Amino acid sequence: MKKTFYKKSFSVLLLRIIGIIFQFATLLLITNFFLDKTVGQFNYINSVLILLSSICLLGMNESFIQFSGKLEAEKNQDKIKALYFKKLKILILSFIFFLGIYIFFARVLEVSFFDTESVYLFDKIFIALFFLSLSMLNIQVIRALRKLFSSELFRNVFRYGLILIWIITVMLFNLPEYFILDAFIITFSLISIITTGYILNLTKSQLNASKLAFSTKEIIKISFPMSLSFISLLLMQSFDIIMLEYFKNIELVAYYGVSVKLTLIVGVMLQAINSVIAPDISKFWFQNDLERLNNLIKKAIKLNFIATIPLIVVMILFHEYILGFFGPNYYKSKHALLILLSGQIINSLSGSVALYLNMTGRQKILLYFLIVSALANIVLNLILIPKYGMVGAAISTAFSLILWNLSGVIYVYKNDKILLFVNYKTFK
């Protein structure tokens, strides 16, 4: 079991690293060969798509693992197809609702926010939105069907690889450079079609009409807090950058942004582990098998600690050398980088707090922790950034990260007697 766990974790990690390489290759190409305006539009579409898809999905992609864990615990795995189709119907209705709101405000009321350029970009966003949302739902369904390698292949390699291929195609055939904005439409259309066919093939023996115990109301009730939690996390990751640009200047945003991206690399191992253990956390919890659940958590914490703490130490010791790769001006963010890494230390020691709460039906508890942390992040950014700049932004982000992680650790230990934090028993 240990061998399988470690093998799966490192397989997922490898795929995520490939995805990161594709992302940075895309970033290097568009920043060096396209106009700054086009690059800005590309990044804008990407950021807005991620936010809107998290709203449109209503958290149904994240909750699918919890629901499938319940079905598996009850020996009802043959109803996963029925669950998928019910969530697909909800997704279609959700997309139509948000598309209607966009058309009403942009085309009927012609709100000033939606000027000619904004409408052009949002049209592309909404064409890609349904396909991205469906892709993200499908990837979690494939995960629930225990096809972990395939799900990570679609999530990381195909997703970022297809975008990179499209950018290269535009360059090789000298297409108008605004064609790179269609990368998201092409990529997510292909992935959503392929993954839907893959799911239907995996579940072809299951009946669509199987009676499902989960109602639409129950699905939304469980899923929506997960969506709000993800939005809160996005807010904590972006509000400091927005405030730096508002109170200071765009150059500081560039320097600080590099430090943020470097610290996010630390979390790749935890994301890989979470992909492996999510279905089993839900299964063991709903089977009330706390012993196996506790053993699984200890293995995950141990592996995450071993993989990430040495990386953090290296980044702390050689932070100036690492920042030097990006140019001499990026040394200005060295203090911010060190502060952000301190927050990542607690994140590495804490393990899978958010995942554990989501998979064990305490998604509302997680939401409360994240909302409080997001509010603290906003207040601290407003107070500290005008006076301390990047250092103030880093303090705000690190504090909010530590706050919600430790709050979750304390809550879980108090209620479940499971310690989601590195301790002497972790290495026994």
C-alpha cells in the first residue's frame, strides 16, 4: 500500500512538473514575440476564465470526489454515471444563467464597464467558459473513477501542452497575433470532448437511469461552499497584487509576482498528494474507518514534509541567486520572498487541511476559516502595503495562509483526534 501511494504521488508530481514547464514555455514565447497589449489580453482572459469557471461550476467538480466516496463506501459505484449526468445538467443551467447575465448587462444595458475591447474579450471568455467548466468537472469524474494518471494527464499535460502548441502554430504560420487569444477556446473544446467520450466509455456498463440518492438541492448545498472556498483562496492570492498596483506601481507588481510564483512551486508536491488521497479520505470517512484514515493522513504528511521542506531550505539559502535569473531589479523582492516562504513552511507542515475538510463533509467549516482569513488578508494589505510595499503584501499573504491552515489543524484535532501537522508520530 505504501509503495502504491508513493508511486502514484510521484507519477502525479511528474505530470504536474511537465505542466509547469509548458506554462513557463508559453509565458516566455508570448512575452518575447508578441505585443505587450496582446500578452495582457491573454493573461486577462486566463485569469477571468479561472474565476468565472469556479463560479459557474458551483464547486461541483470538487464535491464529486466526496459524493463518489460516499457511493464507494455504500458499494454503489455503479451510480457514478447517474451522478455525472445530474451534475452535468446543473452545469448547463448554471452556464446559461451566467451567460444571460452577461448578455443583459453587456448588450442590453450596455454598462460602461463593457466597452468595445471588454466585450471582445468577454465574448471569447464565454465561448471558452462552458468548455473549461466541463473539462474541470470531467477531470474530477475521471479521478473518481480511479483513473488518476489519466486525470492528471488531461489537467496538466494536455491543458498546457495544447495551449503551447497553438501559440507555436500561430508563430510558425504567421497568423495574426490576436489568434493566440483563441488558445483557450481550442484547448478546452478539445479536452471537454475527449474527456466526455472517455467517461462515457468507462461507464458504458452503468445505467443512466439508476436511482440516485443525491438530490439537486443536496448537490448544490454541499458543492457551493467549496466554490466559495476556492474563490476565497483566489482572492487571497490576488488581492495583494491588485493593491500593490493601486498604491505603488506596476514594476513592483512584476518583482513581487516572481516571488509569488516561486513560492507556489513549493505547493506542487502537496497538490500531487491530494490528487492521490482525495477519494480514499472520503471513502474511509464515510465507512467510519478512522484508523485507516489516520494512517493515510500520516503517510501524506510525511511525504509532503520530506519533499517540500528541503526545497524551502534551498530557496531560503540561495534566494538571491535564484532571483538573479530574472534580472538585477528582482533582488528588490528578496525580503518578500523570504516572508512568503515562511508561510509556506507552515503550509508544508500542516498537510492536506482544506482537502480533508472538504472530503469529510465539513466544507462549510473550511469556508468560514477561509472567509475570515481572506478578510484579514484584505485589511492587512490595505494597512501595510501603503507603508511597506512588497514586504507588507508578503506579510498579509503569509499571515492569512498560516491563519486558515492552523485553524483547520486545531479544528480537526479537536473533533476527530487526527493531527494534520508534522509531529514525532509522523515518522514512526
